[in-house]
Amino acid sequence: MRDFDQRPQHGRQLDISSLAAFDHFAGGAASMDGWRIQDVDLRDRGDELERLHGAGALFLGADLPEGAKERLIGDGALVFDDVPDTPFNAYRSSLYTPDDLVQGLERGYQSSFDARVYAWSRTRHHDVADTLAASLHDHAIDDALAEWVQGKQIVGIMGGHSLARDSEAYRRAAHLAHGLARAGRVVATGGGPGAMEAGNLGARAVSLSPDQLDAAIDELAAVPSFHGSIPAWIASARRVAARVGDGVSLGIPTWHYGHEPPNSFATAIAKYFQNSVREDILLRVANAGIVVLPGAGGTVQEIFQDACENSYAEQGAWAPLVLLGEQFWTETLPAWPLLQAVMRGKPGEAGIALVDSSDDAVARIAAFEPLPTETAMHAPAPADRR
């Protein structure tokens, strides 16, 4: 919930995304000038809306009592209804939870909220109304994420989506995240399967011992992949998630890869339509650094997307970039020598590292004091890249 310690002032814009916030401000106000009311059910607030003057107010997807819309528009308010014929709320005011995304799963995966939105995204044929709805949704998720990250030290874990739960690499990723969470960092991943699921699992299980985490991984390994039965893969994760704890972590998936289900271990999920937006945001929120596990083309892209930011960062404005897996990053996909060359002579050179154990990766991250995440999220990209 947003902080609403101060009263509304003349000329001030107020973002109101909960009924509690509306009630707080409505109690001492005569006008809604400058109010931005998003995704709030106001059907039981007819008396308050009748009393408050609507000029200068903006309503985005708010549920209004009968007759209120016409009166507010007459006052000079702007009222935008829910976007019709879409399976999602374009003005959503909060991040998703795993439960939100699997609503309807009991009727089969294709009936789940997540699958229905993906199907819609594949058939909208670039209609301008649909494109606008998707853009409004992603903007709303941006706002909710900017609020969620405030005050958190966030570490991104990047790695391949194809890691099976019964692989040693999956176990390694989970223990890496477990160590980062125990070091006081909030883990962020791409929110999908493989290394991403392992990262969110390890962070969620922060209160467990390493042996207890291993037991949870062993149970998950009975359904090693979502291929063949997505419902079984999700059900096994939900059983484990219900008892491993509630350590906070973030997933940032995309419906661009909607054929891959999101994992059930992130406690907050910022799901986007635009993959390019999602990738940039995932790197930007990671104010406490990035740890990169072995992966394929997308993982390599993320290394150098982050290196691009760090190579232009001034002293003190970079964040650590740690590659985990010496043989992989020097022989299999030799990104490390190129990363060294890109960063040579730059302030951020001090932040890159190649390590071969999760403990060493955690130590490199734990030694770093990050900038505030809200600053990093809204910082402009360097303008002088060449």
C-alpha cells in the first residue's frame, strides 16, 4: 500500500490505487483536482463522490456507482472505462501473484488466466485498440513495480530456461539464491522455468537449512520439466511453495514467451507483454548486481546488455556483474574474455568477476553497497553510447 501521510495540496498530483487511500484523502477534501484514481472499486462510495468535485481528476478502470460517471465527466473529470474484450485488467494497480496467474487451472491449463492472456496476445493481429490495451497494462505494471522495489537491495539471477529440476545445475542455482537471500538481498529472475524457477525457489526457502532446501528440490525433481504436463509441473511447485516459507522474491516474465509457464515461487510477479521492456526493467531493478549462470543466447544478451550500462557508468554508479561457471564462460560460450575487454579501463571494471562457486558469487555481491532501486529504475540510459 502506498504511503499517504500528507494531505492533498493545491496543484499536487495524487496517485490513488486502493480504497484505503481514497478514503484517507476523501475525508478532508472538497475536490479531486489532481487525483489519479486507478483500479479502485468505488461502487460503495457514492456519497463521497457526490460531495467531491471532479474537475481535474482522472479515473482509470475504476468501478463507479450508477450515474457517477456522467456527473464526474460533467464536472470536468476524465473517466476511462476498462478496456473491452480483453482477458486482463489494463489498469491493474498491483503486481501479480502466482495465484493470480493460475486462476482457472482446475479446468485445464488453457483455461488459466495466464494461458488465456497468452492466447489473446497471439491473436490480436496488431489492432490499435489491442495494442493500446497491452501498452496500458505494461505501463501499469511499471508503476506497481516502481513502488514494490523501493528500499530493497535486489540481485538479478540470469540463466537458462531449460534447466530440469533433477539437474545439478538447477540445485546450484537454488542454493545460489538461498545464499543471496540469507545475505539480505532480494532475488529477481525472469520468472519462468529452469534457472529462474530455481532462483525464486531458493529465495523463498530462505528460512530453511540447505539440507531442507535439497529435500524440496528432490521432491520437485519428480516432475522435472513442464513439457508434457504443465498442470502437474505447477501443482508440484505449489505443494512445495506452500511449506518452504515466504521469503520475498521477484519474477519478471513476459507473454512473449507465454508458451513457458511462470514459476510458482516468486512472491511478486511483474508480467509484461513487451519482452524488450521486460528485459530492460529486469536489469535496471537489479541495483545490487547480477549473477549469470550458464545459459544460451538470451543469457549472453543479458550479460552484454548489463555490461553496456556498466561500461558507461560513472564511478560508484555501476553494480556487480558476476559470471558463475569458469569453464562454461571461458570455453563453452567464452563471454568472459569479451566482457573483460569491454570493461577494461572503465570504473565498472572493478565490479566484474568470474567465479566457480555459489559461495564466491554471494561473497562478491554481499561486499557491494547498492544505489537505491528507485533511482536505478528511473535513471535515464546513457545518451553517448558509440
